[in-house]
Amino acid sequence: MPNLNARALRWNMTDAERRLWALLRRKQLQGYRFRRQHTVEPYIVDFYCMAEKLAVELDGSQHYDAAAIAYDARRTAFLARHGIRVLRFPNADVFRRPDDMVDLIARALQGEAF
């Protein structure tokens, strides 16, 4: 059964998520398929490429207080234990430097360290 929270998040994406999704959807990035709001129990990642086990997270202002930073660190460690690499970007980067973001994502898909 699909995760209902993930489904709700797909229907209610932030402006930043919508903007990045427009750049990633339909295999636009070197033919890689991304999923949005993909469940990796018990978490939901913003964007996920299964072929390369790469998660892309967009962080709004709520991610920068001490509790959120600790939560994100635990979440990233959990994903890493499952072989998933995580790229994090502030929401503002989608609007200020989308080409740089896409370049970094493309390099990560090619196996470059980040």
C-alpha cells in the first residue's frame, strides 16, 4: 500500500520542490529517473534516483534550528546505512543557482564524491 503521507506531499509540494521537479522529471537529467517524495521507511525523501541510490533534499528555514539539524543528521545516517547518498540544498538555491544544483546532482549521479 502506498504511503499516504508521501502521496499528500506530492500533491502539496513547495515552490522550491516544484521548481526542482521541473528540472528532474521525465529523465531530463542524463536519462536518470527520479521519484518525488519517495518513501524509505520510516522517512520520505524529497527526490530519489533508485538507479544510483541518490536522495536530493531541499531544506527550508525549518531545517536550521538545533533540533532539526540533529534530526536531519540521524536521518542522513539512516539513509547512509542503507547505501543511499544524500545531497542537501537550501530552498533558495533552486531559485538562485539552479544550473549549479543540476550540475552537482549530475556529478553525484556519475559517482563523484560530494
